[in-house]
Amino acid sequence: MGFANWLHVIFFYMKRKKVEFIRERKFAAEVSVELIEEEGGWSPYFSTDDAEKLEAVRLALRAGDVATAAKYGDVYELRPVTT
């Protein structure tokens, strides 16, 4: 099979960096991930590793475990502003 016949089998994709903002209760985190974009399908999407990283941060924030969440990105404590 020649090269031209394999072109339809090759998937071209592009990755771009993005910062996801996760908020749970009184905490928020900014986590760097890569979005994968490709022709067709369910694009854009996260890699499995990035999806697991976001889930770990979300669960840590929900449990109040700031130290674990901070391993993956910047963590903030949210406070209401009163006037």
C-alpha cells in the first residue's frame, strides 16, 4: 500500500495549553492542562492523565486537603467581600 493510501489512516492533532479553574466549596485551583484538538470526533478533549489530575484536585479541594491540591497548581481560598 502506497503512502497516499495511508493518509486517511493518519490522524493529525494539535495540543494547546490551557488553565482550568476548579472551584469546590471555599477553595479554588488553577491547574495547567493540555487540550487535544483533532479533526472530527470529540474534540477538544483532555488526555487521560490531565483528566485524572483535574479529578484529583477536585476531590482534594472537596476534602479540604489544600496540600494535595497545591501539588498540581495554584490554590486559593475564597472569601466573601462585604461592603
